Amino acid sequence: MSKFSAPKGVKEYLPPDSAKFEFVRDGLLFPARMAGYQLVELPVFEDTEVFTRGVGASTDVVTKEMYTFDDRGGRSITLRPEGTAGAIRAVIEHGLDKGQLPVKIFYQGAFFRAERPQAGRYRQFYQVGIEAIGFNDPEIDVEVIAVADQGYKKLGLSKYKLEITSLGDLKSRTEHRKDLMKFIEKLKLDEATLERAKLNPLRLFDDKRDEIKKLMQEAPVLIDYLSNESQSHFSKVQGLLKQLKIDFVINPRMVRGLDYYTGTTFEFVHPLLGAQSGIGGGGRYDGLMSELGGSEMSGIGFGLGIDRTVLALEAENVAVTTGDQIQIYFVALGEAAKSLVYETMMQLRKSGVRSDMAYGDRGLKGAMNSADKRGVRFVAVVGENEIKTKQIEVKNMNEGKSKLVTLAAKDLIDFVKQN
Ligand code: HAM
């Protein structure tokens, strides 16, 4: 028993499974790069107010799940529960919105929510995210959705579903809110629920209690209140998705867990993941820039959960190819062989051949065992005889066959690259 364990609710990725994590992260980022999004590397903590104002006071994220503490200077600091508010803070602070539009940025890293841990729900989790800020074009909405869709497809996933809806513009939401509040006030709700509804009545669509779920089935939905403009924007989004052959369903009752959403919002759900089925989600945010002290500029983005995407790959039995398997593994017997192999191996590494050697004095059997466990492609044993003849037998571990290769870095590099 080790004396310490990782904090409750965190997920750690260790070899060999960490290869899946890398595969997912890099696979999801690739289409974002192809679409011109550029990296921002941001702090994992921000002034608490960035999130209370940005994410919104009615959300579980702000009221129950933030890791908030005073730093040594007495400032209230919060570990980032999501990426958008901090990204927008940085865009405003560094004036990116004064340059080329749209601002197209991506980020990846750890996020923190003090949730009740369960499969697929962690207190430290990982996201890949993008944000496109500056224009309110349906083409950009669909670009963002397409980047996510391409990422999942590139990884080999096929069973996920895309759900979309529109939360409309201010006019649509104001009209809907009036009717929804009238509806809610007629229900006999407890004080806390009513207070929550006053902050954001849409939250009640997301209430986990069965009795509230039932009551809300009759509630008016925003999609029926879309202004002409919002309706036309949403129709264009649907048309473009069809044109790109990206399947979707409209879910008028979708509620995202963050308050900043307006207009097009979406979620990718995976049916094999049980309760935590949301593998990614995002949407447009018209008011966030101005809420955080910037200009009136609209943006849209997504956050894709790396952890849940790894689970989705496992659920769909997708084989992960990582490309970082050791290509040649040397076993050196004796001091002279060790020294020669060591130098040769370093040259191979410089030439882009992934190589390693047996360290420690474990003898031939132990070294071969280790090669087997690590799944290396070729093994070469070098002893006194090999040094004399300058020839080594390189064994293909999958096929069990060996070939004689000259004991020189150049010949070994050629051999590994060609085989
Ligand atoms: P979100 O839906 O809160 O959106 O999170 C995005 C994804 O992060 C979820 O779909 C899920 O896969 C993953 N995730 C969230 N919480 C957890 C958790 N506790 N454990 C494991 N995975 C989790 C956002 O965060 C927005 N910032 C997305 C966005 C960007 N909207 C516009 N731009």
C-alpha cells in the first residue's frame, strides 16, 4: 500500500493507457489546426469573477462546483471549471478582437469541477476547445460543429449523435422567458427552485428530479419563440449541416450547464456511455464579451471532453494506433558492447528511429522479457562475437524471424526504416 493516493475524483493516465489520451487529444486538435485555429495557453486559475460573471450565477458550476480560494495576497482565485470565460478574458485583455477577425483560437488542458465523481465524471478532467470570435455567421457555427465532428470521425468513432438547438437572440429569449415564467409560477415549487428559475428559468429543463421533469414536459420551449432573424439563422445552420452530410437531431429541451449561451447550441452524446453521455458541447455566446468588459461581439466555440472520448473509443472497441512503439531494442552483453550500443542507439534516436536498450544487469533472459512486455518491433543482442564480426542478428518480434545487419548506425537506420 502506498502512503499517498491521488485526490478523490481525479483520473490519471499512465502507460500504456496514456497513449489513448494522447491519441484523442491530438486527433481532436488536428481538424482545428486544419481550419486555422491557433493555440492559446492560458492560466488554469483566474479571478473568481471571470467565472461568476462569465459562466453565470444560476449554474451548478458556479454555485456548487468551483474550486475557489484566497491566494496569499487575499485575492479570490478559482481553478478554471471551463475554458471559454478565461479565453474571452484573454482576448479582451490582449486586444485580439482589435486584429484580424474572426479570432480563431484553440486550447487544451485540465479543468476542475468539484462534482460527485463517477464513471466519466471527474474533478480534474481534460478538454480540447476552440473559440471563433467576431462574426455571427451560420457558416462559422457549422464550421465549429464540423471541426468537432471531423475530430471524432478521425479517431474512428461512429456511434455518437449530434443534438442541436437554438436559444435565439435577445428578442426570442425575452418573449419566451415571459411565458416560461408565467408557466413556472403556476407550478408549486419550493423556494430554492423558484429562486433558481428567476435567475435562469431554462435551468428547470435540466432539473434531475422526476417530479420537476414531469411538470416541465408541458413547458413552452424556446425554439417556438424564435424571432424571424433567429429562425432564419437556425435554418441556415441546418441547411449547411445537411450539405456537409453531418447528421443531427434537434433537441428543443437541451440545456447547457453554462449561462452564456445564445443562438446555436449543440451537444455530442454517446449512447454507450451511460449517465455521463456528453462527450462534447458548445454554442454561441452573444453577450459574453460585453459581460466581461469587452466589445459587443459574438463568438462560438466548443469544449470536447478528452476523458469521455477515451471512454467512447473503448466502448466502440476502436483500436488506437500511437506510433510511439520502440522500433529497435538493444541488449548489450559486456562492457564493450554496452558502450558501443549506447553510442549507436543515440545516433538512431537522432535519425528518428525510436530505440532503447536494456539497462541494469538483468542478463539476456530478463532483457528479452522486458522487450516482449514493451511490445518492441526488433530486438538485437550484441555481445563480444558481434563486435568482432560487426554483424548482428536483428529479430522481428512479431514474426520471430531474424536478419543479419551490419553493426553500424547507418545500416541499422536503413534496416528499421525499410522494414
Ligand atoms: P461543457 O459542456 O460544460 O462545456 O463541457 C464540455 C465537455 O467537457 C463535456 O461535454 C464533457 O465531455 C466534458 N466534461 C465536463 N465536465 C466534466 C467532468 N466533470 N468530468 C469529465 N468530463 C467533463 C464547456 O465547458 C464550454 N466551455 C464549451 C464551450 C466552448 N462552449 C463555447 N465554447
